[in-house]
Amino acid sequence: MKGTPPGSGRGLTTRLRTAKGRDTGSQRWLERQLNDPYVRAAKAQGWRSRAAFKLLELDERFKLLRPGARVVDLGAAPGGWTQVALRAAGPRATVVALDVLPMDPVAGATVLQGDFQEEAAERAVLAALDGPADLVLSDMAPNTTGHGATDHLRIMALAELALEFALKVLAPGGGFVCKVFQGGSERALLAVLKRHFASVRHAKPPASRKDSSELYVVATGFKGRD
């Protein structure tokens, strides 16, 4: 299944009529949202977020979402990746979405609220899956500070925690997809990934904003737990 890529939207720039009550950062963010072709395309195609296109593009390249797969979506809210997983893996798929924030139901998925670092949440995910996972997804990112080195360390710590979770729930042959930021402190994470997965690659899907430092690590062929 492919998502229809948005057009360039050239010449359709929208500017807010008034900035009353908004600071400069909020003004820029709103204008970017209004003029983002992926935001418009997501709304037109029924995706809950523009991030849906990132997973669509990653799946098209790496063939991650197989029919009938058991999928865990960590940090799932608002649910764009959950929607993609369901539609791509088909009606026999089992998709479990987990987030600390409340999330509206997605028909066909199990939506859980909780912290994936807690044992109760892990047990709830495994019970909902009714078996080991074929794919663990994480589009999670911490709140940014604007300080590049700090933000990189924060997201790498979150990625390492997501990987720890994945290693507990994945079936042999399974995959792991996780957001990271470009930086220099990835060696420890990559060492663990290469020890446990047959293939580890980085990708920046076209839907990822060019001015963003985000990348996705795509690990496939889980070798199983030690």
C-alpha cells in the first residue's frame, strides 16, 4: 500500500492575517503548518498526522509491514503510524498502540495508555499481541530544548529505551524502526543493534523536513535474545 505523495504546493503560500496573541515562534510554526503539503495531504487522505507519510515511505523502501504482522507502535499518539500499520499489514494484522497520552481509538487496533518503561505496560502490550511482535515502531522524540547536543543526547536515551523494549518483545526475524537525531553519540546504540539484527540502516524519508536533523534507524532480521 502506498500513500499518495503530496505535490509541491508551489505558489500557494498562506500567511496568517494576524499574529495577535502569538509569539514569533508560534507564528512561524502555524505558517509552516498551513503551507506544508504533507499536512494538507494527510488531512485530505484521512491520516491523523503528516508523520504517516514517513512510515509509508520507509515501508515502501524496506518492506517492513507484512500481511498479518504483529506490530507495536510506541509513542503512538495521535495515531498516524498506527493507521499506516493497520492498512499496510491488512485485516489479519495485530497492531498495538501505546502512549503515555490519551489517544482516540483506531478501528482495528488495540490502543493502550501507559509508559512503555513500566512492567505493567509491557505486560499489557504482550497480552494484546497474543504472541511476540514482528515489528516495533518508535517515532518518539523528547521535547526539544533548542540546544543541539542536549536534544541529541535526549533522543538517543529514548531510542535506547525503545530498543530495550523491542529486544524483550520481538520474534526472531523481526524488525525495529526508531527515530534518532543526527549527531555523534550513536556508537553504543549501533553496537547493540548490529549485535542483535542482521541488517541496520539509516534513512531520512522524503516526508522528513529538510531542516530537521531527524533520521530513522531501520533494523531487520532480529537474531533473538542472548
